Amino acid sequence: MIWFWIGFFTFVAICLTLDLGVFSRTPKEPTFKAALRKSMVWISLGVGFAGPVYLMYENNWLGANTSGMSGSDAAITYLSAYLLEEALSVDNIFVIALIFRSFRIPARYQHRVLFWGILGAVVFRVAMLGGGVWLTKKFDFIFYFFGAYLIYSGLGLLRKEDESEDHLEKSTAVRLLRRFVRIVDGDHGAHFLVRDSHGRRALTTLAVALVVVELTDVVFAMDSIPAVLAVSQESFVIITSNIMAILGLRSLYFMLAGAMAQFDYLKYALAGLLVFIGAKMIGHGHVHIGNAASLAIIAGFIGTGVIASIIANRRKPADPPSAPPPTSSSH
């Protein structure tokens, strides 16, 4: 099993290196079409990884199948966890867009911040998922705690929050960082660390944005990790699905960030999804919902939110055409 983990994380490292070192070597603002193509590649890799998962559990390669799951059950569970993580990433994308606007990060440098942010997220997610699996196997009551927290988070999405750009700049984390670390303002290119006018090392606003992105991901992980644990407690399935979903977050951001305002009902769908997952977690010992049914319900919530948003946008009245400027007549 250890050799497969080494191979998996080597594959992840190669993908990230190619993405930043080859395809995004020159800092520039990604176009929608380029982001769409990359997103399709990452999504294809993420969905296609269900094939190796099926083979691993069907043939019990390297002793991976310790839970007795069949290959088809493992593949469906993987897809459910992957789709759930992709759905919960949408709200994360909106907050990241606010962070970049708040710190005035040029679009050509945003990919660099997201790259290192995602790399840190992979490390944090593996540690937090491993701890979550251990907790659920050690203490059964943790399911009720996680379930209640997910329901609370889902209902919290329905509350109107402070989404102003200066809210992030005035946040406690940023104020503490500025108090204990030397920070220089202004445009310093793609550098995270520079020397100030006195020759002392200092962080740039690009680095501050990276720290806030990392902290934001940890906060969002508090929702996504209990949610994915409601789908499965199989370490191999939930860790690989989580990481494969995170890898495509950068391209998904550049594809969706500008269009988030068009998905008015997606937040309500995510709220309903979290409440459903939380209720499933609380009733895990009393009500059984099969993997295929869970996958269909998750896809149904997301699809309903997207379709409802598209229909609502089509029904919105178009902006009235501006009146032509008055023409002056000579007498």
C-alpha cells in the first residue's frame, strides 16, 4: 500500500509541476477558454481516477481493500466524495475572488498564489482527513457532533454575511500578521519575499494574500472534511477524492470567479446539501442510504441549483437600452 501512496503523490507532484512550470511559466491573465480547457482536463482526471479505484478494490491490489468493499461500491463512493468536494469548493472560489480584490492582486499573479495555496491545502487536508478518520473509528459519538456542525453550517449559508472587500483587509488574521511580520505594500511582481528600503526582508501583499487563502481553506475544510466523512471512512477513497478535486480548483476559479453572481440559487443548493449530509451523519446508525443513492442526491442538489440559477437569469428583465444622445438642431 505504501508504494501506491508514493506513486499517487508523485503523480500529483508531476501534474502540479507541469501546470505551473510548463503551462503557466509566463505570468499572464488566463482567458476563460484556457481555464475551461484546463478545468476539463482536471475534471477528466478526477472522474477517470474512479477506474483505478475500482481496480484497486475489485482485485485487492496491495492489500488496499481492508473494508470488504467491492470495486463498484468503491468507485461510486469515490465519485460521491469527489463531486461533494467540487460542490463545496464553489463557495471557496467566491471568497478567494474577494481576497484577490481586497489585496488588489493582478490577475497574472493569481495563478501563482493559488498554486502554492493548493499545495499547502493538500498537506493540510491529508493531515485533517487522517485525523478525522481516526476520530470516527475511535469515537462513534463524533458522527453526531460532525452532523450537527454540518447542519449549522448549511443554515449559516442562508445568512447574509459581510462580503465587502475591506472586510478581509481588516480581519483579525491580517491585523495580527501585520503586527508581527514586516510587510511592504505596492506591486513587487510575483515575489512573496523582498527587501525593504532598509535592506530588511519583508513579505509582499502577494504573500499576505497567500496566507489568507491558506487560512480560508482551513476554515472551509471544517465543512468539507466532516461532509466527506459522512460519505465514507475509507482513507484511500476520501483522501484521493479530496486531493483530485483540489487539484482542479485553480482552473475552476478562473472559469467561475467572474460568473459567480450568475448562480443565485447555488448557495441554497449547497445549504441543502450540507443539511442533508449532516442529517445522514446523525442518522448513520439508524438509517442506511446506499452509495448510489447518495451520489444521485448530491448530483441532484447541485444540478437543481445550477438549473434554477440559469432559468432565473433568463427571466431577469434585460437592461433597458440607453437613450440616444440628444441631437442639436441649428436655427
